[in-house]
Amino acid sequence: MEKHNSMDGRKARLMDLFLQEGPLSPAEEALCGGWTLDREEGAELCAAFTDEELLGLLRETAERLGHSPAQGEVHWLLKDYLRSRFRNWPGALRAAGLSRAAGQGGLPPERAAQQEREVRQLLDKVAAAAKALGRLPHPSDLPEVGRRLSKRYQTWNQVLAAASADQAVAAGLRKFDDLSPADRQQLDRLGALAQRLNRAPLRSEVDPELRSALVRRFGSWRNALYQIGLEPVQRITPFVNAPLTRGQDRARAAHRGDLYDCHYRLLRPDRETAADLAFLRQLADRLGRPPRRREVPPEIRRRLQEACGSWSNALFQLGLEG
């Protein structure tokens, strides 16, 4: 049997098997048996699939069947991958825009496709709001969108990810050329604070008067930082616990003022940290993936976690989030 050594090759082979009509051969089933979630190779292979790739396989199966698939109507390994990613089978069907009434009683593909278009339109509204606001929108910015998406997604963070909201924010950034002496002085103050902190400041770390002036002048906090080449400190999982709808009597949550669960760039890594990051890069290049903690010498791992605030942020310095 043809060997599939690359991750892309294994993914392509597995996608073909998942969509194959009729039973698989013993050799094909044996191949799938080597990629189960309890095996390291299988866990890595599952993680290599994007949400949309897995959901696309589920939608193609629904199209072929003419209804939302029951668990027994998809390949057992695809079922396991979907359940691991979306918690359970109804969650996978919901994320794919398919009726949770799986089996012969499920929605016909035409109605499922219509629902998917409606969801896409709502996600486009989220992306448009992100670009206009210059930041990730809060659920309270789009209450009707949140209400209508509550049957598909469980948290606002999932909505933001599906809408590619962070990319939309980045697309709306722009440089200001007509800077006044006062503008430059305010940006210099912001830059000086960033140099002292060795990273972009949190909003709470900036004098309120200066912060308000910068947001008023440049449209958003992120765009103010953009003027001096900085990216904001970002939550790894923003709004992860935020419900899509909330009662009128519930106050909007304030921004957290700490660096827990955050990604941010070090502006000036010291010599030791730079050397440790170079070691991490070489190891990642050799492995072909982000190194796991246990694969890094304990002393280097400890220093990187201390210098960067967390192991995740150490990987972030090299674009190796994993």
C-alpha cells in the first residue's frame, strides 16, 4: 500500500477513506486503526484537521445520504474525530449547520444549506463589526446576532473564531500620516511605556487621560498601538466563558487587568532569552512541529516560562502556538 509520510498526505488519504462509499477493505481499516485518538500519531492527525475540514466531511456525507447522518452512518474514526472536537454528536451536527434530528428524520440538504447561508450572513456581520470597531466585538455590541447564533455556538469566543474576527480587526488598521506635534508626543509617551514594560501596555497600565486621547484620535486602542508598530496583549481564548445572550440586568464584564492566559510580543528579549528562543526554533525545525514541554531541557523551559510569562507565550514569540 502507498505510504503517506507527510501530514498532508495522511490527511488526504483519510479524507478519501471517510468519503468512500461502501465498506473499506481490511487493509484500509487497518490503516485507520493506526490513527485512533489514543495513539500519538492519531491525535496529531486529528489536530491537523481544521474545524471546517471535519465539518465539510460531515456535510458531504449528509449530502450523499440526503439527511443529517446518524453516528452509525459515518466512518467510526471520523465520528471519533468529530466528537472529540465538538464534544458530542449533536454538537458536531449543530456546528455543521445540520439538523440534530439525525438519521432519516433529519433536515434535507436544501434546508441545511439555507441554514448554513443564514449563519454565514450573521458571521459576516460579526466580522464587519470587528473591522468597524477596531477591536473584537463584545456580545452586547451584537445582541440580536448572538441570540440567533445561540443554537449553533455555545460561547462568544466560538462565534469570533468562526467569523475570523481577529483578521477582520487587522484588516481595518491604518496608519495616520497627518500627525500633529501633540499626536507625536502622546505616541512617544505610549512607546516609552512599552519599552519599560518590554511589551505592549495593557489598557489599565496607561494613564486614563492619555488612553482616551489616543482612542479618540486613532479610532481604537489597537489602532493607536499600530501607529508605533505594536500589537496589543491578547487573550488566548477571548470571551471563552461569555454567553451569547445575557439578561438586561447583567452588567457588561470589565476588561481583565492581568497577563494570565495572554499572548504578547517581547520587544527586547535579553541575550539569554534570545539564545533560548533560538534553541526552541532549532528544535521545532528538527521536529517539524512545536516542541512539547517535556522535549525541552527543564532549565531552558523554566527560563522561557519565566521570561515570557507562560510556555504558550514562549511558543508565540516564534509563531509556534500549539
